[in-house]
Amino acid sequence: MKTFIKNIFKQPVATTQNPLWMVCLRCGIALISFAHFMALQPDFDNIFSAHAFVSPDIANATRDFLLPSIYSIYKSIQGIIPISYEAVLLFFRILYPLTLLFLLAGLFTRPAAILSLALHLVITNSMEYYSYGVDLFTSIALFYCCVFPIGSLFSLDVLWFKKVSPSADRISKCLKLFQTHVCIMYFFSGLEKLMGYNWRNGESIWRMLHGYNATESVNFDFLYNTPIPLLIGWATVMLELLYPLFINIQQTRKWWLAGIVIFHVSIAFFMGLYFFSSVMIILNLTAYYMPFIEENKPVLAPKSLPQLIEA
Amino acid sequence: MSTGWRLKLPAIFFYFMKTRAVIFSIWSRFHIVFIVLTSVFFAYDKLYRFYKVKENAPVQYFYNNLFFNTPFRYYGKLTAAGSPYGYFAPNIRASGLIIGESGGKKYTALFNGFEAAMRFSVLSARVTNNLIDSRDSTDHKLEDRFMDLLFKSIAVKIYNQNKCTQDSLFVSYNIVGFPTLKEYTAGNRQPYLIKLKEVKISK
């Protein structure tokens, strides 16, 4: 029985896990965060400047006081050097995408990851009223970029500074931690949905398709006398709740992964949460797709002349 | 470099690597326990709020006095491990809408990009949710005054953005609702708008 269960949850041994998942995490999250920040640029002043919808001093009053905000940093340094709020804002506006580009290229990877996370946390804390799921999951991904040896593969650090690759065992431990976190996230997300009756009777899907419908041209009214909202509601709950189980079973992994990717693509399409969905898909591919890609069989090294003579 | 040191350096290196591996192992276990405990708390908290169940005193004591202490809260914030994951759970609330009105014309917040518009809808939902939640309580004078300030800040921006020519603008905070499946089946098919609050700003 024990062997049977072990076989079901069989993971490839550390040496055969494809370390490309670290590249996927680093490049994926750096690229999406960069695109996300750029998407905000046309309206940057409407959200952060002194003439924003929620002016910075008001937003600062409700920020999480464990971390600074752009406004609180401005207030702190204003006492030391005369500087305008716009100048501090510009500093963040330039530095954050720059650190993300460094992270993407794998140049000074760890300092770039630490700086990206710090700046991301400060920026998110400065717009507490505007922040949603994508900000949290970006923080999680950036945090793991700080901890894991993500700069040891396909990076400028390797190319220019000859960064040594970590052991397969260490990479495997990092992956296990990351996978566990992703599993916990989905399990609790499913559990919290299951607790409310609206997900069990299809009401949440109905409300989502009408209240949060990003595809205004599509009318979903016809669904009221079909069991579709009910089925999608239950499918969502089950997909998330049973994620830790079925994603770790070798035989069901690709199906569950496909299901969760379709789920996030649907969120992007129907709710317009493009960046949130992209981040979630990257997290999933990093945890359960990239490590299981079989690498090309190694090309045998040509034998040296003495070996050939000996042969 | 002396021969002694040449021999010692690899040993120190391997000792450091081993220690690092042990530290990583211990920390990763702690990190997972931390995430699980945080998630359990948020799930419990949502359940309690949604069904208005009486709080369990020992659970509350554990979380408020022992778990959510300052170092742990810092840890949770910096590692992003101290946040809930159950978005749109246990239910999906009605979305909020902020509308300006002046001289018979309607005004809304203007954006150049989709992402900022999305974030503004998050702001609208937060503000309107706050209005619904605070109806249950009576003693929130400071918070109410702060919210008034927030409403006025948004109203002024909408006024300036739309280059209103009138002397005053009314900005209302509304809930956009859609009939439930049951109501829709029964024939009630019209979406509705419930005005929660209105703010007037004048030149």
C-alpha cells in the first residue's frame, strides 16, 4: 500500500528535474511585472501624484504602517534635503522597471530581485485602495526570486561573472517549497469558496458574469435556466480544493494543470484580469510544468585522440 | 597562502554549504507552517464574518496575542506569506460605481488605460463595501470623517478631470446589482443601482 501511494506521488529525482523552472519564474515574473507597471504609466499621475483621485496624504493615512509608502519616504527625506514629491515619485517610476529589467536579464540577479520586491511593496503600499490580487501574487513570486538561486541559469551573471550552478539537491528543495506554497494557496482559495453557499448554488458565477463581465458584447442572460452556473461554480471549487492532490499525482498532473490554466484564461477573458491571470499561469507553469519537461538526451562528448587510439 | 589554509578553505566552504542547507531546511518548514496558520486564520475569520458566528475565544487569543505579533506581521508582509488567498470568497459582492452629476449631465472618472480603470473599479468596490459594512456599527466617527475626506478627494478629481462648467458637482457612491438566479427566473430581470452616499462639492 505504501509503495502504491509512493508511486502515485512519484516525483522525478532531483537530478532529472529540469532546472528551467527557475528561468521561467525569473523571466516570467520580471516580464509580467514590467508590462504591468508599463500598463499603468498612462494614468500614473491619476493614481500616485499630488492630484490623484486619492491624494497621497489621504492614502498615506490608511497604509500599512509596517512598511513605508512613497509619500512617507518623501516626508522623511524632505526634512534632510529639499526635494519635491514629484522627484521622489519619478525615482520610483524609473528605478522599479529598471530593477525588473536587471532581473529579467539575470544581471546582479539577487540584488535586483531584493530591490524589485522592496520597491514593489512600497508602491503597493502607496496605493492600498487600488491594489488587488495581482499585487499579492507578484510579491510572492518576487520573494522567491530573492531566495532561490534563480540567477544561476541563462543569466548574464553566468555569462559575465561565471556564477556557479547550485547543486541539484538545493534546486529540488527550493522547488518543493515553491510547489507546497502554490498548493496551499489553491487549497485555501477553494476552501473559502466552499464555505459560502453562493459558489455551491451557481450564484457567484451568475453574479461574476453580470457584475464583472469584461466582455460586454456577450450576453449571458440565457444561462439562467441552464445548470451551467452551478456546474462552473462546483468545478471552480473542486479544481482549487483538490489541486494539491491531483497536481501531485503523476497521471493527473497535466490534466489538472490544463484545467487550472483554462480557469485563469477564463478569468482573464471574462473578468478582464489579464495581469492577475498571467501571474497565476506563470506560477503554475513554474511549479508543475517546467520541472517535468524532459530534457533532450545529452549528446555524447567526442572521444579524445588517445581514447580513440586505445579503442 | 600557507598549505594549512589551503586545506582548511575547502573544509570551511563545505561546512558553510552544509550549514546553509540546514538553515534553508529549517526556514522552509517554518515558512510553510506560517503560511498554513495564516491561511487558517483568514478562512476562519471569513467564516465568522460571513455567517456571523460567535468567535471562538481561544482561537482569537492565539491569533491576536500570540501569532500576529509585530515580528511575525513584518515577516508576513515582507515575504507576502501573511495574506489571504481566497479572492471572491466566500461570495462575490456587488460591484461599486462612482458617478458624478452636474447640470443634468453624468460624469465618470476618466482613464487612458485599461489597467488604471480596473484599479479604479477596485477602489470603487472598496469604498462602497466600506459604506455597507459601516452600517452595522455606530461608533466609527473618526473613520466616517476619514471616508468623507476620501469621497471629497475623488469628487474633486472627477470635477477637475471632466472640466465641469457648473459651480457644483454631486458625486454618488452606488452599488450595481443584478437580480439573483432565483429573482431572474421569477421574472425580475432589471439591473439596479442603489445609491449609498452622495457628496456635493462647490467652487
